[in-house]
Amino acid sequence: MGKIIPLRNPGNYRRAHQRIRALWEEREVINHAKRRMQERGFDMTDIEHAIRYGRVTDHSKPHAWWRYVLDVRSVDGRPMRVVVEIDGRLIIVTVVRR
């Protein structure tokens, strides 16, 4: 595994996005959203696009790990929102249309 950027200030969205992208690049990913992606017409290309080009717009800590919301347009131009958590890996929680 390469260098992962430490997340000392979870409200620093630029830094959080860097960490999300780094975890994606390292393939440290768990996809819990497969069913919702299929139901809503999204695929892994859309998820990758959101991670690379989306904007972190919110964060919370509903349980043990930090949760981030990325807003972007999908590859085919539909507004979408991807919710991820970081537990040392990147967990794709869900994807929705905005």
C-alpha cells in the first residue's frame, strides 16, 4: 500500500478528497452500494468519476467512521451523490440521484 494522507481534520474537504482518491487508487475499496447502483442505473465508471472529479460537500460521523458526500454529474451527465466512509479503506455506502 502506498502513502495514505492522514485525516487529522475531517472538516478539511480538500484533504478528505485527497484521501478518498488515494484509497481509490490503492484499490482499498469495499462496495456496499452494488444493489443501489444497479437499481439507480449507475456503474463503477460513475463511482470512479465521482471520486476523481466530484466535490466533497458534507461530512458526518454517524457511527465509528467518518462519512463524506461527493456531489458530481455522472459520466452521462445525471446529477449524482456518492456517500463514502473511511475506516482505513474506502467504503462506498450508497449512490443516489440528486
